[in-house]
Amino acid sequence: MPEAMRIRAVEKDGVVDARVQIRHDMESGSRKNDAGELIPAWYITQFTVEVEGREVFNAQLGPGVSRNPLLHFRFKDGLKGQAIVARWEDSRGETREDRGVIE
Amino acid sequence: MAAGLTPWPVQAGNRVRRAFLPEPMERVLADLGADAAEPSSAIKLLLPDVAEDGTAVQMSLATTLPARRALVLVRRNRIPLVAEFEFAPGTLPFVAARIKMAEDSEVLALVEAEGRWYSASRQVKVTVGGCGG
């Protein structure tokens, strides 16, 4: 079971400043283990964020995004107390969904 | 587009899935139709001049263009395309993330606004490379 994301979203003057910390190794496929064998690529490919059923942010990630991706973005029309839902899917088809609340 | 249209099971609707392939950056630009992207001072691409650790290089991108999407590429990474970000209506054309850089390289931001491609680029020196994707 992949680890939970940490979601922090703060509304100020009509703009929500959001940071989502994902836990994922984001293996590039070009690293070797101690035995000298290539570690297979394994990384998040899709990331999306919704507020009240409305998609506010979407990213397609490749293995060039660092381990434990931290994504920072901003959107309007989010209100304090609304739920913010983040989801990802990785290159093995694993998925994870977590919720936060706009502060 | 080379990646083709594939429904995303996590998300309703169709979206062009980007392929993250080991290929020259020019090839990625050509596939996007962005090889004639216009350099624009309206794109602010922030990166360190020197990155101590190529496994995590802080990148931020913001623009005053009415951007619908932005892509980030690292020319000298094995897989140059790092990510594509989509800005929904009401989402500010801003994003920050950490990226991997295998060695000294140009980093290119591509922004699509009103059906045209714009670009900004920065050169980054990498002290210790980061197996860059």
C-alpha cells in the first residue's frame, strides 16, 4: 500500500496556494542495484487534483521528476473548508487517493 | 501526437498521454509541434545557476500568458521530457517541483497559450548528477 500524500492548501485573497507531497521512489530505470543490475523504471505517470468535483490541476510526470515529488500550484475559486482530493497513478497501474481541506 | 489518445482510468475524459522516452529533445519538440516555439520574456523559469544535487533541482515556472499547459524538458537527460502540467480555467499558470538532472544542461519550459507555443530556457550547472530519468 503506497504511503499517503500530504496535502496543504491555504486560501488567501481568493487564491488557494496548494502543496502536495507524494511518497514515491520515482525510479528512473537507469539506476543499478548493488549487484549491478538495472532497477526497473517505476514512477508516477498521472497526478490530478479536484475541488468539489472540479479538476483544478493535472500533471503527467516522467521519471525525471525527483523522488517523493512535491507539487506546488495555485488556483482561484476554492473556499476555506472545501475538500481537496489528490490522486495519482503510477507506471505499474497502482493508484492512491488522499483528501485534504482548504484552510 | 505520438502518445495517442488513451482514456485515463483514474480520471473521466480523454487526455493526450505523453510518452516519456529516451530520445533527443528536438524529437519531443517536433512531436509536439513546438519546434518553432517563440522565446518569451513573459515566462519566468526559475532554477539555480548551480545545482549541488542533481537528484533534486528546484524548478518553478510562472507566466503572464493565458497558458493552458506547460512542459518542462532537460536537454541532456536520457529522457528529456520531465513533466506536463495542465492549468484548468481558474488555475494560475504557475507550478513548482523538483526535477532530476543528470549533468549540466539547458532546461526548457514550453508554454501553450492561445494555440501557440512559447518558450523560456535556463542553463544549469550540476555538481553531482542525478541519474536523470
